[in-house]
Amino acid sequence: MDQALLTVDELAGKLKVPKSWVYYKAKEKGPNKLPLIRVGKYLRFEYDQVMNWLINQQEEFKRKINRRK
């Protein structure tokens, strides 16, 4: 972990999504939840892990769509 940790504001800015989306995804449970690091009450994110998570989410969505065909 040699990259800087991002705050909710910074991650939302990089992904061009509202902060509320980041908070919503951070609260989800289960194996597909947004990867985060809790520092006390604060949420922090590693950008590379979040991007890998997004790619996996996209691939999973494509697999689900292909199963329906």
C-alpha cells in the first residue's frame, strides 16, 4: 500500500459520482462490497482496489446479462 488513501470526497471526485453513492456502496455487505479501510469513524479508499472492484462489478453484470439470453 504505497499509494495515498483517498477520502470519500476525493474518491467521488475521481469517479465522478455523488458522495452519497460512495457512502451507499460503502454500507453494502457481502463479498461484492466496495473495498475500504476504516480509520476510526472515517472511510478511506485505495484507488487501485476500487478500480479493480469496478471492473469485477462490470464483468459480473455482463455475465448476468449473458445468462438471460
